[in-house]
Amino acid sequence: MTVVIVRFGGSNCDRDAKRAFDEIDVESEIVWHEDGLPEGTTGVLLPGGFSYGDYLRAGAMAARSPIVREIRAAAERGVPVLGVCNGAQIGSEGGLAPGAFTTNESARFQCERVHLRVENAATPWTDAYEEGEVIELPIAHGEGRFEMSDDRLSALEADGRVLFRYCDAEGRVTDASNPNGSAANVAGVLGERRNVAVLMPHPERAALPELGGTDGQGILAGFA
């Protein structure tokens, strides 16, 4: 299986993702977005960074790249797709996942480690965990606040498409544990096709023991 890590101008987590995949023995390659998806692509990761300098809105310009149309078509064929941080913003802007990611409630860039509660463990991205399990991942974003209307969010929750919520170390979902003001503390969701997921925290930055934790490995193992 070869996971394609899509590089845009301004991507800066593509090599981190490649190293994390190497750690868990998942074959991957970095591909420049203008080159399109290689034949035989069996997974796609949209990595973090600042594609196109986050002009207009974070992810908005990259979402108009022709490769995103290819990714949507691949997802419709069942190819797993994961968007992380800027990749989540691209996924939302490009119609791969619901909701929108907007400016943090603090109006500041935030770089810190956060706790997440696994809301649905019956997905490729979460089946390495137990429902209700708490994991710790880093965040690094200025526009990470998940927004969605209350009725659409209720439908998303009822459909089991909320993957992770920000919580405290004991798994309590509170305002204090919500780093960016996301609606209902949502940190990651599934697309309409459940082989697609987006999340703001960085699993690739929590995949190497020497970097202080491996809680993110289970998410990346969804490609295995």
C-alpha cells in the first residue's frame, strides 16, 4: 500500500508524516500537487502547513488545485483519505468533509499539546483505541475552530461521524479543555464517506518515541 502525501507550496508537515509512516511500516511517498495522484495510489494524506500562505482562508486556495478533484474521485472509489490541520482545512474547503475551520476564539496561533477523547472507535482511524479513551496530540494552528450549525452538528453526532473531542486528562469535555472554541469541542470528523477523515491535531507529531509520545500512531495506522 502506498500512501500519497500531497505537498503544496507552504506545506511543512509532509516530511514529518513520511517519517511517521516509516516508523509504523506504512509505505508512503511525497507528491507535488501539480503532478497529480500517481497510478496505484491506495491512500492520501493532506498534511499540515500553510498552503498558499493561508491567503483568503486557510486551505481555500489549495482546495481549488486539480489534485483535490482527483482525491474526491479516489475517495468515492473507497481510497482512504486523511486531512491533518491545514489538510483538514483543505478537506473542508474542498468538499471532502463537513463543517468549516475558522479563526481560533483567542484570535491567536496556538501551539500546545491537548487531550482528545475518542468518540467513535469503529472507524479505520480510531480502531486502535477504545471508545472514550483519552489520547494526547499536539496542535499548531491559528484557524482551528470547528464551526457547524447546531442542527447539522446534531445530525453528524447522531450518525457517529464525530471522531474526537477536546477534553481534559480525565476525559471530561469542558470549556476549559477546548483550546480554540470549536463547536461542541469537536477536534475531528468523518466525511460522508467514512473512509475520509479530517482533524486539527497532529498525529504525525506524536508517532515517534523520541519525540515524547506515540499516541498518534493509531490514527496513521488507519492506512495499514
